[in-house]
Amino acid sequence: DQQVKQNSPSLSVQEGRISILNCDYTNSMFDYFLWYKKYPAEGPTFLISISSIKDKNEDGRFTVFLNKSAKHLSLHIVPSQPGDSAVYFCAASDSGGSNYKLTFGKGTLLTVNP
Amino acid sequence: NAGVTQTPKFRVLKTGQSMTLLCAQDMNHEYMYWYRQDPGMGLRLIHYSVGEGTTAKGEVPDGYNVSRLKKQNFLLGLESAAPSQTSVYFCASSQSTIGELFFGEGSRLTVL
């Protein structure tokens, strides 16, 4: 049973536009959420996180929104840049963010076209 | 600043062979992890360590063993490789149990 779902395997946007990557979860005990970005032939790198006590967290061009009632979070990238082209993984934890309790989604491949 | 280094980067094994993947981190992190990534799947935790001399099972530990004899190193062993263990393996480390994971570049293993 997939507890963290990224239903869009891929997303293509134009440079300068907004990219919205979505993530749904089924475990109501999840209380900490993260996004990781991965370029080909590299390991994932941390992007942004949010605790369940918040509904929004912003870091530069990246904003994560959390809708607990819908068990849904989204990552907004504004404006999108070609260098943002990568696979984005959503991850969730049910132990205040313990890394060994992280459940990852399958990832969404974002392509930003110049 | 090397961060997290994995060796080897690529390896081809025959079924039944054994091998060890080495992960080294130079950030003095307490916590280290081994993940595997398969096509169409997210990262899955194999084993992890909360400090030197400790190891614990993750989500998919079967067929793997690990050791953390030194704080900076975390070894992942395959005792008898199977085709189902064909995957990309990522090592990661973190300063605390909560917070950013730092990943290595990955090791692509093919078992024929």
C-alpha cells in the first residue's frame, strides 16, 4: 500500500511560469513532510520541509503548501528555471520527522523548457 | 568538501556472488542510511545506523547486512546476490534523526 503518492510521473512547464508538483498521503499519522530534488547520476538533495503545525513554508522560489484535511501537499516553484529540471521526491514521516521513518513517493520528473 | 562518497559507482555481479558497498562521510554525522531505488518506486530504506557500532533494519533489509565499525563508514553487504537486488543504492547521512539527509551519488548494481 503506497502511503505517499505522486500521481504525476512527469510535468513540463515553460521557463518563467509556475511549476506545481503534487503529493498525496494516506497515513494520518504523518506529521513532517519534505521535498528532495534529484538530478541524473546524482544523489537526492534536500529542498524544503514543512511540519504539520504549519500550512505553508517558503524558501526563495520554492513554497510548500500543506492541506491536512485533504492529506495533500504541493510544491510551487516560481518562476521556474531550466536548472529546476529534475526528479522531485515527496517524503513523509510519522515520528516528528525521524529520518528512519521516512516514506518516499515515486517522484515526479519536472522539465522546464527554455 | 567530499560529503558522502560511495564506492564502487558501478558493479556487475553474477547470481550468488557477494560484494560490499562502502559509504564514507566526512561531516562527522551520527546517523547513516542505506536506501535502494528501483524504477517506478521511491527510495526504500534498507538499514540504518544511529551511531558507531549500531545498526538497525529498515523497510527492506532481507538479503543485506551492514556494519558501522567506524563513525565515518557504513558498509552494505550482499551475502549471495540475487537478480532482485539489481538496483541503484544510495547512502545518506544526517547530523540528527530529524532534518536534512545528505546523499551520495549512488551505486548502480546489476545482478545477472
